Amino acid sequence: MSDTPSISRDDVAHLARLARIDLPPESLDHYAEQLGVILGAVAQVSEVAAADVPATSHPMPLVNVFREDVVRPSLTNAEALSGAPSVEAERFRVPRILDEE
């Protein structure tokens, strides 16, 4: 990749200052090389992207997999409360966990 964008030590130091990252001077070359590879990959993707290709968030069309919301027979209030250890005013009674005044 001869057209790979390059990033200098000074660019890395400047970016580190903007991001408030304290980089030791001996690591600037290493990060410059890594950021250059990243910039090259982005440039390569930009070459492939065409104006006639629509942007997508997912490669395959997504469909809703939920079932229809249909009313079906269920337990009555009395049936639901029949197995409760404690009932009060036609509701499940549970121990208080918060101190409310």
C-alpha cells in the first residue's frame, strides 16, 4: 500500500495531548505506525464504497420475530392468588423491604 496515509510522531503527540494521554516519547513511533495502518484500512474501505451502494446497518433484512399480541384465556385473580403464601386486599402480600413513613 504505497498510498497509505502517514501520521508523524508530532501528530501522535498532538493527538495524545488533545486526548489528555501521557505518552512517553519512546512510544510515539510505535503509535504512529499503528495509526498509519488504521488510516490505511479506512482509506481502503473508502475506495470500495460507491455512491450507488446504500448505507446499511445490517447485511440481512431484519424482521420482527415476536408473535402477535392476542388475548387468550388465563388465570383468574382468585386462581393466581390461590398459591400465594400471603394475600391482602386481593393482592400478593410480600415483606416490606423499604422503610417508608
